[in-house]
Amino acid sequence: MPLFIVPFLLALDQVFKLAAIQHLSSGSKSAIPGLLDFTLVYNTGAAFGLFTGGAQWLSYISVAVGFGILYYLYRNPRLSRVQTVALSMIAAGAWGNAIDRIGRGSVVDYIDMTTNVAPIRDFPIFNLADMCVVIGVALLLLPQRRRKW
């Protein structure tokens, strides 16, 4: 299953980033007024603006994490479907941002939550690869049901 998920999410992530570069260079575009805008930002660090300027070493870590996860999936074929999807999403997200860091020197972010709702009012701009990592981690944190044989 990860053989399909990882390349699909990687390709989708890069297509969205290329579209953002092409269509958002002149400024933000509102998708859902008061909730969601698309704004082009180049992030030279990690999530939430941490480690600004650390693109090179972050790219090495991202590549290693992606390969480590795929190796783990290969060595553990009896993982649940949810675990396999979650780990595949994390690997795709890590590689998606690594591709940016290696190829562009920064990560292309474009999803901008524009709302006055307190918890997400100042939420950082992010991308599909970031979403893959967050959703993958959230899936891993869900309680797993064990099959009774």
C-alpha cells in the first residue's frame, strides 16, 4: 500500500506547490472569505518558523526520516492499515518538504487560515506536505483496535 500512497501524495504536493508559485506570486487569493486564503510564502526553516535558515540540515533529516519509515514499513508487513497509511503520509510529507529544501532552498507554503477565531487566528501558513505529517501523526495517536483471532 505505501508504494501507492507515498508517490501519489508527493506528486500532489509538488503540483500544488508549483501552482502556488505560478498563481500566487502577485499576492493572496481568497478561497473562502474570512476563513481560507492562499498566500505564497517561502519558509527557510521548519514548522512554525523554527530553525529559520536551516534548510540544508533539515533536508537531510527529512530524507532520512522518509527512508527510515519506508524501511520500517517493509520490515513490518503486519502493521494495521491505519498504521501503514499514517506512516506513509508522514514519509510523503517529509520528502515533499525535503524536495523543496533541496531544490529551492526553502519550503513553499500556501494555505493561509484567515479567521478571527482565537485558536487559529495566527496559525502559520502551511502546505499539503505539512498536512500529511500532521494527519499521519494524528492517525498514529488514535487507539488501535486489535483483531481477535
